[in-house]
Amino acid sequence: MASANLYIDIDRGIAVGGVNDSTAAKLPRFVQADSLKLRIWLLSGYGRLKSFDQVPVSGITLEVAIGAKSGSGATYYTQQFTWTPSGDLGQPYFEATLPMNTAEIDALLGSAASAPVWFQIRKTEGGTPTTVLQEPVTIHASVIQDGVATVPAPLTPLSAEAANAAFVRVIHTGSFDLMNVNGKGVRIYVDDDGAFRADPIS
């Protein structure tokens, strides 16, 4: 599964285009029932004559949540508080999957096509938590829903009467005809004395 790279300018608290790009960037699309694999890069110190500094992952933990913005209590629709730091000092990112298949998201959307929420990333370093990104985002309902049966179309209904007339039943009363491609055939039945009969017909 491919990862969505998310570069965060922690000085300005915005997502940017990359290590060498300070322009604001869109966050990934949040869709119900997806498993959103993210790589988060923390950047700082951008200047006119230099690129961003990549913040080392050592000694830092991340928390990511999508929820309601409220001063009292916490309402999470999904969250990921366990992030794996990269082992490459030259590529310092945090990686994890943000689940979008939670019961809270299902309840939030109900029958709606989308719902407004807040996306937040918080880093903790030396015991001090700091929000590095907080933006309003939209959760979109999934068109493809797990467990929804698919009915191929078009389907032609077949009545019980038509089926009985067209197909041989397990126990058949009376006679039935077998014909070859040249129009020659036999009428197969059981006589009153129990004998098997196959009379020629044309």
C-alpha cells in the first residue's frame, strides 16, 4: 500500500509541498472505510536561500486525530497515537495507518454524503506536547460499502410456470420428447405395465 507523504511546516503550522517547497499543500482526502497510510515529515527553518530543515525523529512522539473541536471533552472519530519513526537519519518521517472504518465515522455520517471535522497533529518532545497542525477537513462517505450485495443487471425474472414447462423435474409425470438437430426424435414415457417406451416421432 502506497503512503501519502504529509510535510508539516511546524513554524507556521501548515502542510507544505515538500522539503524544498514552502507553498501550502492540500491534505489527503479522507474517505469512510479507507485505511489511510501516512508518512509525516516535520520541517522547520525555511528561508529564502535555503530549504527546510528536517526535524529528527529521535525523542519525538506523534498523535493524530480527527474529531470535533470542543473546549470541553474530546470527541474522536478516528485516531492514531502510535507512529513508527523511520530508521534512516537522512529521511526522518513517522509512519502509521489512520483507520477510517470506525463506528464513530459511520455514526457521524449516517446517510449524509460528507461531514465537516477537524484534523490535528500533535508532537511531544521532552514531555512537552505541541500542536503542529490543526485544520478543518471533510470526511466523505464511501460509495463502495462493505457487505452491500451486488445484483447484476439486467436480470430477466423466470416464473415457476415457465421453469416447470422448460425443464425436466426430478420426478416427471407423463412423457417428454428428445429431438436431434435434424428433427428426428423419440417420445419417452413409461407404459401402464411399467415398461420403458421410446417411440419415434418427427
